[in-house]
Amino acid sequence: MKRKISVTIDQVLLKGIDSIVDNIYIRNRSQAIEHLVNLALGEHKTAVILAGGPEGKIKIDRKFRPTVQVNKKAVIERAVERLRGSGFKNIYIIARQNVLTQIFNIIKDGSMFGVNINYVEEKKATGSADSLRLIKGKVDNDFLVVYGDILFKKINLDELWNDHLKNNAIATMMMTTSSRPSEKGTLRVEGSKVLTFTQKPKESDIYLVFSPIFIATPELLDYPGTSLERNIFPVLASKGLLNGHLSSEKELHIHTTSDVRKLEK
């Protein structure tokens, strides 16, 4: 939610602010000030790791997808390190109780990684949107969301973040290509604007898909629906409020023991 305020700024600084208005990405003085403030606060950015859902579905042996080790380091450790490397110091982790317990045993309060970890317990699993909505009222600014069962070391989070700040969208999602689009959310795009979003279509000739990483404004949490992919993203796309950022690199999914073994090789 945006709020109208009144500020007093030195005339020389004001000229500098006006100079970055390009009428393309930054269309007016208010957007210019917001852009500069976001850059200045970059080291205090917020990220959310979504690791919710029924515990039985995300279990790998005696561990869960976020806590299983790949080359002697847990998936959640790698995620926190990667987020900290891009300036995300405030991190929320949403999951069921036993998953949170295992995660806490690995990363504690986050101080050893130079971040602040906030644990949010999901009491029941009803969908990705309901899980994310548990941070409503806790986050006031734009935030990044990553799913808890992926490795994303090569993904350029800084470019995604900067692209989001330049455009007037409720959410900006990472896009990659896939040879099996029916297993993911497919996107029809014009420029950076997502025109349609379809979750796991039965058939598709569109090979541009949603990588489970996106940035959103708090307004996203006000949209109804239990699922981000089935309810909210399609609505945002139909209203022109969903942007995409194409990545040359892809995330790596950790769903089974087989996935772990492949990555360790």
C-alpha cells in the first residue's frame, strides 16, 4: 500500500532526483524518489522462503526437502547464503512445525549467516497463497519469494530486483524455458508484461515457464485465493499487473533422493 507524504528536499538534490526521470521506467518525481530510497535500503531487503505444505509430501528419508544435504550442506543453508549475498538480511521462513524445527537446528536465528531469521508456522496446508499470506502485516515493503526446495546459486537476484523496481507491477516473476511446460506454470509474454499465466496446462506450445522465484509488493497479499499459481497469478496477468524477468540460468529442484544424487555427481 502506497501512502502520500510531504517532504522538504534541498533544491540541488531535487534536480538530481528529477534527472533520473526517463519517462520509460521512471515516469515522475515520486517514482524517482521511491527508486532511490529502495536502492539506499538495499542491504535491508526482505525475502520469504516458502517451505509449506503437508510434511509427508516434502519428506526425503528422515529429512525434508529444505533440510536435506547436497554435498554436505543443507538446501536451506545454501538458500540463506545466496539471499545474504544479494543483500536480503531479513528472511521469513514459512513451514509446518517439524520442518521449522529441523531448519532451526541448522541455521538458528541466522546470526551466523549475517541475517535475521523469522520463523512462521503454517498450521494447515491449503495452498501457496494462504501460506504466503501468513506474513501479512509483518512486511511493509516489496519482498522476494523463493520456494524452499530449490537451489538458485546462479540466478541473478539483483537483476530481478532492479527490474521489479523499474516497473509498475504487483509482482515480477523469474522466467526460464522448459522442454516440459505442462509440468510448470506457462506464461504468454509481450516484452516484460505477462499476458496470461496457466498452471500446468494439459498441453502447451509455450515453453516459457515460471521459475519459483518472484518479487511482490504487499498488495499481493490482499488478492483472494488459496493458490498463487492457480488463483492469483492468472488474475494479475489478466489485469496487466504481472511482469516477467527472463533468466539465462535455471533453478535446480530437490524433490527426491534421486535429485540429490544427480547433483552430487
